[in-house]
Amino acid sequence: MILLRNNNKLRQSILLLFNCCLVFSIPFETIYSNVALIISTLGLFLFSDKNHLILLLRNKAYLFLVSNCLVFLLGLIYIDMSFFVVYEARIGKTILLLLLPVLIFTLTELKNEEVENNILLSLVYSVLFGLFLIFILAIIRNPNNQFIFNYGDLTKYIGGIHPAYFSLFCAMAFFIVLEKFINHIELKVKILCFLILMILFGAILIINARTPIVAFFVCLLIYFILKIKSLKLVLMIFIGLSSVIITLYLTFSQSQINLFKERLFNNLYFSFLLRTEIWNCSWSVFKNFGSPWFGVGSGNVQPLLNECYKQNFLTRPYFLNYNVHNEHFLVLVRNGLVGFFFWINMFVYGLYISVKRKNVLGILFLLLFFISCMTEVYLQRIWGVLFFGIFYSYFIVNGEFRYKESR
């Protein structure tokens, strides 16, 4: 152990390997991410530089994350102690959000940014491996080939991750590879990146999660605007994406195309109407219970929502225990204007740091997550916590540290 501590290069390589394994585990069964978390935490205590970690406590981006977690934890004082055990898992996820920057911040010791980029590539490898498992196993188990647009069952082969989460991961992986494609010089790397981009884009369409698709296209437009100097490459990507759409249309049967249209377009009205009813109940809870400044409390949102569903005869949301389906609205209802202030400022400050560093991926990450959160509550499940915590730490917390170093 002493030998490892003294061998700085080996110690840093081990820390990087542990964190890469953690990122790779995000889309799969939670048992894998739990094991990766344990190993990464062990590596933190054994090999990290404690003096270096003290710098994290002076990091404004980390303090914004801490403030959001504290607001949630303080909001638990409103709930009945007999129900406290129900929220143990949510408390654990909140504490995990505080731990992840500590794990990832150790990577700022590594001065070689190419080595650090292995964190980003770990997500790409993970998503591609997940897609491989999804389609190979689905083809084997569904020889009639009707699995492709079965939204609810599509990701059950890799642990049952919600398709909206996996679609978000595909979108982030797409932009990571796109940056490689734009910035890399070697032709063979560009060709490989181009092929991966087409696969990821096809997957985003096939998974068919509406809000991540919208977030993806908004971010793609912003990316093209930011990269307008690379006009030839942008045009190549545009032609490639159009080709994927045409290929999917010509390849799939009419029944598969109808299923796609049914979910993406015809079912849009029903989905929006359902969410409108949920949001009306959420607004009613916010207005009639608790304090506008501090909300109804971190544990009281769902019981009050269910009561509103019951009074308004919303049977599906009531019996399926539907949450707010909007992370931003949830923060407002749960922790009031104070919690909402810290929540929004975390994104605003993150954008500020990313713009200052000219970190395109940091900007796209925040926008992808922010837009996707308009119709889903991502931080109530471990996949969302790991994704947001790791990449907020990597792009924003570490980004602020590197920005101050460079000044």
C-alpha cells in the first residue's frame, strides 16, 4: 500500500480505472453500479491525496450541489417520523450526490486531459455495449422483430432501466463522439466516430423517448451554431443523420412505422394531457399546503399528490402512484422558492463556468438534463443520480477548478 502511495503514476491510474468502471456501470443493473461505487470509494480512501480534496470545499459549483442536497434533507423535518424509513433510499441517493464529486474530483490531479477523457469514453463504451445487448437479445427472444418499438420492454434486457434515461445517455454519448469527430485529425478515427454517431442517432430514434429526442435536437442545433466554423463537417453530419432516418423508414415494416408514429405523435396528446392533470395537482398542492418559501416538505409531496388524484378521480395517476413528472416543478413543490432558487442557480452557475472554459460538452450536458427534466423526475432513480452527479462533477466542479488554475 505504501508502494502504491509513493508511485504517483500508478496511484492515479488506479483511481482513473475505478472511476471509469463506475461510469461504465451507470446504465446497467444497480448491483454493478453498487459494486463500482464501493470499489471507487475504497480507492478514494486508500489512494487519494487528502490535501487535494480540501480544495473541493472551496469549490462554488460543489457548494451549489451541497446547498440543493441540504435543502432536500432539511425538508424531511416536515414528515412524520414513522414514515422516515420510506425515504431511506431517497436520502441515500441525496448523500450519493455529495459523494460523487469527491470521487471524480480526484481526477483533477491528472494533468493529462487525454487520460481524463477516458471518463467520457467510458459512457460511450457503456451505451454501445448496452445497445448491443438490447438488440442481440431482443432479436433472439423476439424472432418476429416487433420488439423495436416496444417502448416499455426495450431496455429490460440490461436491467430494466427506464427508456427515457437510456435515451438521455445515448444523446450525451452522441455529443461526446461528435466532439471527437470534429476535433480529431486522423481519417480512420473520423470514420469510426461517424459510424458510431449514426448508430447512436438511430438508437435515440428507436428508443423513442419523446423529451430526450426534443432535448437532443435542441442541443444539436446549438452545437451546429457553436461549430459553424466547421461547416463541411457539420454538413456531413447532417447528411449522415438524414440518411439514418431514410434508412430506418425504408428498412422497417409498415407496422413498425405505425407503432413509431403512434407513440411519437398520436400518443403525444394523451401523454401531454396526463401530465397537465398531474401538474395541475402539483400546483394545487403547492398553493394549498405548506409554505411558498419552503414548500410542503421533502417527504410530503407524493401523499398530497395522491390525495389530489383521488379527489379529482384521476385513477391512473392515483393507482400507479405517479410522481410530479417534472424535476423543476418537484423542487418548487417540495422545497419552495428557496429550494427552487438554489436549483436554478446550480444550472446557471454551471453554464457560466462552461461558457468561460469554452466547454461545449459541459453546456450540452446541462441543457440535455435541464430540458429532459421538464417531463421526468430523473434524480429519484439511481441511474439519474449517477449520471447527473458524475458528469456535473466532471464538467462543472472539475471545470471550475481547472478554470481557476488556468487564470
